[in-house]
Amino acid sequence: RSITVDLGERSYPIHIGSGLLQNIGARCVEAGYPVRSPLLLVSDSSVAPLYLADLESRLREHGYTVVSHIIPSGEASKSLTSYEEIMTTAIKAGLDRSSAVIALGGGVVGDLAGFVAATYMRGIGFMQIPTTILAHDSSVGGKVAVNHPLAKNMIGAFYQPSMVLYDLDTLSTLPQRQVSSGLAEVVKHGLLVDRDFAYWCREHASELLELNPEALGYALERGCSIKADVIAVDEREQGLRAILNLGHTIGHAIEAVSGYGVVLHGEAISIGMAGAALLAHKLGRDKSIYEETVSMLSSLSLPVTLPSHYDEDELMAAMMHDKKFKEGKMTFVIPNSIGSVSIINDVSETAVREVLTQLKKEGS
Ligand code: NAD
Ligand code: ZN
């Protein structure tokens, strides 16, 4: 399966399937990386032991010079410190303007390696090899970044890869919670614009959770192409791209107050999507949207209520810190129906607070 992200001269292909990494050398040639220029592989301490050696040797067989940099797994590595260390590796290895950075891992590796690729000599080649389901989202769209101690994703760029290579075989080693977390973004793409796909996800939930290759391949293809379509219209988030934030306003607040990594990103936005559907009901949409949303997310073993230890004041404060409020009003993406959303600019603080309380009640 292949999809094209249509961005004029920055267009690039996403290849999805089993066994793709066996042809990594040919893919690098296809991406336009000359064999005389060194390649930098970036991976993390969980993924590297599983897949890195094989990738290195295939690239070397193809005549490439390869240097690898492994970061500790986890969000803490998406830092300026890791960024500088990778730059050091790149400079010492003599990467030149025709070189490329290859990200082998989840969203953390992709965002960090992408920022290196965007800034090394003002930009060199960049290939994404996502190894999580969540990374179907992060590897498409060109947002690359590292975190600042005071704010997540604060230092970054828009930088499109030259190719995304999604080898489904690498997903077999994902821990179960990471599988569900990634599927939250998959079903989100259905909830945004594709009613049939959202229902398809619920129908095939058990196959998806078991990583059935047919079901998973289709789900990732739909997820990536919906995201690609949104990006093609609005690469730099001037308008439409904001719909991708469904569930993220509340979700980011949950992540921020829990400490990153305690609640997984997909788990947090799952609760956030349930919240957005409750808010939609408050604003006059049908209650069935909430019920259907919750049933879809639950079928994928995702949380849909707010555990009782969360404090509404703290969550509201996190949203304020996120600058989501302007004069007591905030912007929210809410569903109109399954498969359609609106961006609402004047949601009151009170309504959001009531939703948080209700999300807690639903859980008790
Ligand atoms: P991650 O990269 O931390 O991966 C999750 C965990 O799974 C890590 O511990 C990792 O080591 C492990 N792992 C990865 N692949 C594995 C495999 N195949 N087998 C076994 N273990 C594996 O996290 P993620 O959920 O992939 O991505 C989250 C990051 O993505 C966040 O930093 C978030 O900000 C970013 N993100 C970016 C965008 C974007 O548009 N750029 C969009 C969404 C999320
Ligand atoms: Zn997300």
C-alpha cells in the first residue's frame, strides 16, 4: 500500500506493508540519497536492540556508510540535550548536505530526529520509519520538535520527510497499552471526517488489538491518508489542520498534570474525545454522538472517563497555561456527528469545567 502526501515539490510517499525494511537500501536510493554521503540512523534504547542491526547491515550491503545514535527511550529524550548530542554524532561522522537522517522508532525519535534533519546544515534528507501505531500520526505532517523544560514541543519546525516507510512487522513487539494508545489517533481520524471508517474500527477492534496485518494495514492506510489530506489543504495550521486537535485540549491537560509518560498520549486524548462529545451535547448536539464515541473508544480498550484523583482546577490551570483561553473563552474541536467536526471559538470556561466534572462522574 502506498499513499502520496500531496505538497507540491515537497510531496512524498508513505509506504505501508510487511517486510518493507528488507529493501531499505533500494528505498534510500528511491528517496534520492547518494551512497557516497553518510546516513545517520536515530533510534531509542527499546527499538534499537530489536531492529537496528538488521537495518544497518542492509544499508551497508547497499554501499552506504552508516552511523547510529541511540537515545534512551521515553519523552525525556526529546530534549535540546539529546539534540546537541545527535548533532555531535552527525558532525563527527561527516554528514554532508546530501546526507539523510533516518528515524527508527516512535514519535519521540521521529520528532527529535526530524528536528536534527531540519537544522543540520539548514536541512538534509529525512526518512521516517515509524515503529508505533501512534507514529502514523506523528510521522505524517512534518511537525518536528524537541521539548523545552517549560513547554512541550516548543522548539521545532515544519519539515517534511522524503519518505515514510511503515513496516508492519516492527509493530509486533509493541506493548499492549501502546497499541491501544496508537489506535486512539487512528479512530480520531475516522471521527473527524470518515463515519464509515470510525464504525469500521469498532467492528474490527479485536483484530486491530491483535495486530492482524490485514486490518492493521488498512487502518494505518486510512489514518495516514486522512491526515495527509488535511495537511495537503493546510500544511502550517492556518485553519483546517486545527481539527486534528480533537480530544487534545483536555488530553494535553491530563498529560501535563499527570507527568508525561504516566498516562499515554492516546489514553489522554481518548478521555479528551469523550469530553469533546460531552461538550457537543451541552452545545445542543445529539447525546448519541457521545454514546457512540465512548463505545468506539472502549472497544479499543481505551479509557473514556476521568479518574477521580484528577482535580478540575489543576486541569483548568493546565489549559490556561497552554494558552487555550482568550478572555474566558476557549477554542474546541467538537463533533457534529460521527465523522464530522466543527471548530468552536467561544466555549466558556464554565462549560469546560462542567464537562470535566461529568467525565469524573461517568467513571464512578
Ligand atoms: P514513543 O516514541 O515514546 O514510543 C512509545 C514507547 O514504545 C517507547 O518506550 C518506545 O521505546 C517503545 N517502542 C516504540 N516502538 C516499539 C516497538 N516496535 N516495539 C517495542 N517497543 C517500541 O511514543 P509515541 O507514542 O510513538 O509518540 C509520542 C510522541 O509523538 C510525543 O512526543 C508526541 O509529542 C509526538 N507526536 C508528534 C506528532 C507530530 O505531528 N509530530 C503527533 C503526535 C504525537
Ligand atoms: Zn495526538
